[in-house]
Amino acid sequence: MIENGFAERLRALRRQKNLSQAEFSKIVGVHSIHISRYERGISKPNSGTLKKLAEALGVTADYLIEGKTTDAAKARLEDKELLQMFKEIEKLPKEDKSFVKRVIDALLTKKKIQQLANP
């Protein structure tokens, strides 16, 4: 049974990917009205659509439904070397983790700016 947290997780993950409901609906292959209904908790996707939603967001269906994974990113991180690095970063002091986050954020921001400048 899908509970109310599903709608919140779905909305939050879509927003983290900077996708509008319309953009996300095209990726998943369902009408944007359905995405809106899922995010408002009005309706629930069937198992096939749930799988597509999870894949598009880079998480597992279990995470979307139950939110029981300790970290959504762990659910589908396929780059094993990067995963190992993140595990090591978890062990660092808070200040060092903050520095790593700022470096990653700067890199991602630079990439977004480059994409905007060269569409």
C-alpha cells in the first residue's frame, strides 16, 4: 500500500532533478495530469508506472513507496568507484564533508551554466 509519504518523496525527487511535471511526464511516458495526481496523493500509479517513476528518478520503487532506504542516492548509484568514495567521505569530519559538498556544488553549477550558455 502506498502511503502519503510517496507523494512527498515523488515531488521532492522530481524537483531535485529540476524537472517540471510536464518534462517528467514525458520521461516517464504518462500524462502530466497523472504526475500531478500522484504528487498530490490523489491517485496511485500501477506497478509498471511505479517502476518507470523510480527509474527516472534514480531510486528504487521501495524507496518511493516506503522511504526506508537510508539515502535515496544509495538506491541506484551505479558507479562503484564513486560509491566507495562517498562511503569514505561519510567518515570525514563535518567540516571536510561540507568542503566536499561545496566543491561538488560548484562543479554542478558550472556544468549547468555551460549547458545554458551552449544549448
